Amino acid sequence: MDVLFGSIDVRDLLPTPSLDENSPLSAPDLRLLTEHLQVRSLEIKSRVRDHVLSHRGDFSEIFSLCSDSVSRSDDLCSSIFQALEILDPPLDIEIRDLADKIRCKKKELKERRETLEVVKQISSFLERVESVKECFRNGRLVEAAVALIGLKDKIFIDESGDSSAVIFGLLKEEWVRCSDELQDVLAKMIESAVQFDIKSETLKVNSKVTMGKSENCELRIVLEALEIVGAINYGFAKVGDLIVKHVMKPVISKKLTTVFSDGLNQNNDDNYESVLKLVSSPQPQGSKDDVSVYSELIRVIKFIHKSICYGNANWMIHFGKLTWSRISELVITFFLSKDVPNDALKIAEFQSIIKYTAEFEAFLKEICFISGTDSKEEKLSLFVHNIEVHFATQKRNAILAEARNLILKCSFSLSPNNNVECAENYVELLFEKDRYIVSEAAVQLMDLVHQTLKDVCLSPIRVALEFYHTARDVLLLFKAIVPVKLEKQIDTISQEAIILHNDFIFLSQEMFALAFEYRSDFPVNVKEIAVFADIAPYFRQMAEDILQKQVQLANLSLKKAIDCANGYQNTHEMQHYTLAEFSIVQVTFILEKMHILWKPFLPMSAYKRCMCEIMDTVFSRIAYDILLLDDIAPEETLQLQRLINMTLERLSSLIDSLHDQRNENEIPSSPLPLEGTLPSLCKLRKLADILDMSLRSIIASWENKELISCGFTASEIINFIKATFMDSTLRKNCILMIGSSS
């Protein structure tokens, strides 16, 4: 077959075999090639046919074998299917079920083996826990602690308590329970070894501790066991609290001194007992020298170092961390803070205490009571090195307390004095010509501020900064307290409100001058930031708010009084005239009250402004009500004129007090209207005149601008003409003329 189906090279069938492979074939060549391939195909078929015919017997034998194999396969399949149909249930299902059971049994066997292993581990763990307890009961404390820590590695990853390959949560709970029990008993043993007798004021430390029915255990061994289980702080907690409360505090407060003795207890030669006895100080409290407190503390700490911590540096570190914070606070409270100088000149004398403090903390570092590398534990040195700040803080608190007492105790109610210039609290403003009375609190408070700023000029930079802020706080304290203290008086027409107004004006004026007055003498750093002008406007504004509140209250009272006149209608009738007259009397009474209340205390400028404001309101309202009448009888004009004149006559003295005079006792010969500050006065006076004028006179006054200069408007004059004069050609012409001129 290989001969028949050997490879055919197409190029051999071409007439020119040397033709290049890449050259294209022409159509004749392709036709020739097709013919040659057909011929060659016929040759191959002929050869195949001859080969098959020559091996006919072999091929027949092969086909016969194949037919027999296929027939036997069909018979075998038929037999298997018949056998499977005979079985109930089918065999394949039984085989599958059997395989599943085998897998389940293997899994169950594995789980039981794992459970057995866990049970063995639990049993081993519980046995070791019981062994720890047995060691503990027999007094082998260190061995028990080591064994307990060994068990911990079996159920914990680290100290944080995260579970490792967890055996059971029960094991962890059992270990924790055992550990807590061990720590509690060890801590109680330390407490029983270190005791303080309150009656004899004695601290006793026994070197042997009785634990149940077992023999005495050494205190050192108890501490070692606590250290191994990591609970040394827990063991020292109550002992440290006891020593701080009953030993450290009395010694630091200079009430007691210490006497140390170390010897054998005669009842038991094996039980060593160290004693630290406290005795009353032979000197009065506070009379000890600076070094005595530190020497007493050193004696106590040496006792702790020797008798409780046995010279162990690690134990001293733990004991110090538990107690040093409270001890340092006691030293600062009962000793250092009380020795802070009250005078800036005595700060230099504090250097001896700084020296003793440094030596004391050096001793504590040496015996590892505090850290030698952590500067945060040098609390006493930090305090004494900041003595200037503490001095300034102490002085600041004293100044603010004094200021607060001045403000709270001072009365803002003063009786008017006929000769106000002789009054104790009579002051002159720095930047204005006004002079008036202020409260005693404001004067004394300002003196306190001046004294504080003088101290700023003489103090070191840190102290000076504190004093500067104190001076500002004193002023702000006045601003915060007084308005609240006088809240009820401010909400009513009162003398206290006027005095408080004066205080705020006075303080604001003084504040503007403070920085300029002392700046040249301030230290450089203070000079750069010292300023009071930033808070002065708030004081000025508060003064203005208080005064405006008084003016509003006065205007409210005056409005109620004017409303009683019922708009001055029908005053030609006796009943209505009486109401109007009573209203005028009330108005003048209120204005005179304001004059009596304000004139002696307010500065002239403020008094004139406020009186003009409320009088202008009164005159404007009276004129407005009269001009608003739509029908005025001839006899009614006379009554209205009489009411206006009565008002002006009753208020003449008040009007005269508003004139600018160099001497307030000098009475002007011819008071002039206050056109600038009281424009409604001129209008009211002119209204009294026009009530008695003819129509032509009114027109003449309008044409020469006299009425306009007094504040009358065209609509007011037109309404007045309509209400007063009867309808006529002259009245119409006048109204047209006034209307066109406006």
C-alpha cells in the first residue's frame, strides 16, 4: 500500500519540472496537469484492485474474525443485563450504599479518635491545674506560678487573651478562675503581711506570712509568685493605698514624723518584723524647714525599699508607678504650693526648695522608685521650675477674688449730692470734658487694674504676661457680673442703672489710656501684645444700651400719660379739658422726675441728649395730636392754646437746664429755643401762636417761610386751616396756594 499511495510530486507531472515554485501556472499548464492527475488516479485504482484480488483470502479471514467478535460482545451484554434484572435491589445500588457506609464509619472513627485526643488533653490540663492548686496549698508558690504560666501557653496566643487553636472555652475559663484565685490569695497574703495600726500609728511588715494550715511563707516568695503571674501591681494596690493614706499624707502635711526600727519578734525567732512608727511633730505645723519633708519621705521610701520590696528594682518600679502620682500631688498641695512666694521679689529665695526637690527626685531615680529616663515623672521639678508661673497664677487668683468681692459687695445706689464735685466718686473723663459720679466698685476696680499693670512693669516675662491677662480679666469680670447683678434695676427707671452707665463710660475711657500709660515700661514680649482698646468699645456700647433702655422706659411712661388726653378732642368741654390738663400734669411730673434722677449723675452731654430726646417725643406727640383734629371750635382754640402754654410754662426750668452754660449755677437771662437738639419745641410754641392767628396771618407766615422753619408741613397747615376756619373763597385760595407751594 505504501507503493500505491506513495507521495506524488505535482511538479513531476508538468512538462517543465524546473519551473520556479513561486511562478504562476498558465491555463494550458493547469489543463495538462488535470489530465495527468486523472490518468495517475486510474493507475492507482487499478493497482489497488489487483492487490485486493491477490490477497482475497486474507481479507475474508479478517472480516470473519470481526463478525465473530461483535456477535460474542452482544451475547455477553445480553447475559449481564439478564443477571442484573434477576437481582433485587439492583447490585449497583447495593455497592453504592455499601461505599457510603464505609465512608461514614471511617469518618466516625476519625472523630472518635480526635475526641479521645481532646479528652486526653482536657484530662491532662485539669490534672496540671489541680497540680498547680496542690503546689499552692503546699506553699510552693513559685512552682505554682510557673506551672500556671506554662498552662497559659496551651490555651492563649498572647497576653491579650486571643484564642489560639482553641481546645475548649471551658479550659480558658478554668485557667482564668485558677489564676484569679491564686492572685487574690497572694494579694491577701501581702495585705496581712503589711498592716497599719491606727491607734499606735505604726506600720508593721512581717517577713513571714501564714497561709491557712500550712507553714509560714516568706513575703519575698509571695512577691516572686505575683511577679511570675504578672500581677505584682494587683498585689501592691491596697498596700500602696494604705501607705499613701496613713503614712505619706500625714508626713507630707507635716503633722507626723517617722521613727524606723528593724528587729526580731520575740514570740517567734523566725518571724522578722520591720516597724515604721509615726510620732507627732514636735514643731507647730508649717514651721519645719524646707528639707524636712523630703528627708521624712526618703526615710519612708527607704523603709519600703528594704522591708517590702527587698531591694528589688523591678518591684520598686511597680510600687512607684502605683503611688508616685498621688504622692507628688500631696507634696505639691501641702508643701510646694504653700511655699510659693507672695511677693515677686522673694522668688529668688525659692531656689533652695528647687535644689532639695532635684536631690529628692535623684534619690527616687537611684532606687528605681521613678523612671530615670521619663521626664514626665519629674512632676515636682516641673512644678518648682515653673515657680514664676505658679506665683503669677496664685496672685492672679487673689486679684480676681478681690475684684469679685468688690463688685458683689458694692452698692450702686447713691443719694444725689447738691455739691456733686465734692462727692467721693466724682471723676473726670480723660478724653471728654464731662464729669460725673461713678460707683465705688468702678473706682476701686480701676485702682486694682493700675496696681496690676505696675506689677507687670516690674515682673519677669512669664509673670508679666500672666499679670497683663489678669488686668484684662478684672475688667471683663465687671462686664460679666454687674449687668446680671443689676438686671432688675436696669429694666426699670432707676438710679442704679444711671450709675452703671457712668461706670461703663468711665472704664472704657480709662481702658483707652492704659496701654499708652504703661507701654514704655512693659517687658518687650508684653509690649508687643498689650492692648485694651479692643474691649473698650464693648463697655461703651453697654453704657449706651443701658442709657437707651432708660430713655425707652421714660418714653413708654410719657406715652401712657399723653394717651390720657384722648387726642385733645373737645377741650372746650369741661370734662375733656380736665382730662387734657391731668395728662399735661402727669407728663410734666415724669419729665421732672427724669430731671431729678439724671441731672446730678449723668454728664451734661448725656443728660442733654436724653432729656432732649424724651422732651422732643413729648412735644412732637402733643403737636401731632392737635394738628390731627378735624374740627376745632373757636373757643376750643383758646383751650388748646392754654394747654400748650401751661405745658411750656411747667417745663420752662427743664428747658433752661438744657442750655449750654459754662457755669451750671448761672441762669441765662433770655433762654433761646434749642433748634438743633429740640426742634419740636419751636413747633409747639408756634402752634400756640397760630391757634390765635387769623387766616391771612397764617398765610403770611407760610409765605415768609416762618412756619416751614418751625417744622410745619404743607399737609399739616392745610389740615389745620380746614379744621379751624369755615369754608370760603379765601380758605380755598389759601389751601390751593399752600398746596401748590409744597
